[in-house]
Amino acid sequence: MNDLKELSIQEIASLIYMDWTMEKVSYSARPYLDAMTYLNSIDDMYMLDSGKSIVRYFLANASSWRGDTAKEVKAELKSRLK
């Protein structure tokens, strides 16, 4: 897997889409994952929402996404929230 620390939020969202097929993406996580495709950094804004809040809501709604990739990506996103 790519070094996640070097990837933008957009690139991470692409990895998530590749790993978590669209028919299985949780309906509650999908809007936040879609919004992440417009973020370069966690400090960016998407409409009136901060990148941090979008990532937080994605993580809160992505509990059904599992596996090694999910574990690594979620850990990286959490580390960016600190």
C-alpha cells in the first residue's frame, strides 16, 4: 500500500472507493466519502463544512468497512485529526 502519510484526502478517498465497493458503502458514510473527494487537506473546507468534521463524520459512519486496508486508512485519518 502507498505511504498513507503522503496522500491527500482525495487520494485516500480513492483508496477507500477501490477497497469498499460502492454497493457496499454504508449509506450513512457515503455523503462524507463523496465530500472527501473534494479535499486536498484535512484543513480544507467543503461548502460550509470543515475537512476535519467531514473526516470525523466519515469515521463515525464507516464501522461496517473492515479489513487491513480499512484499519490502516482509519488509523491514518484519525492521526490527521489530532
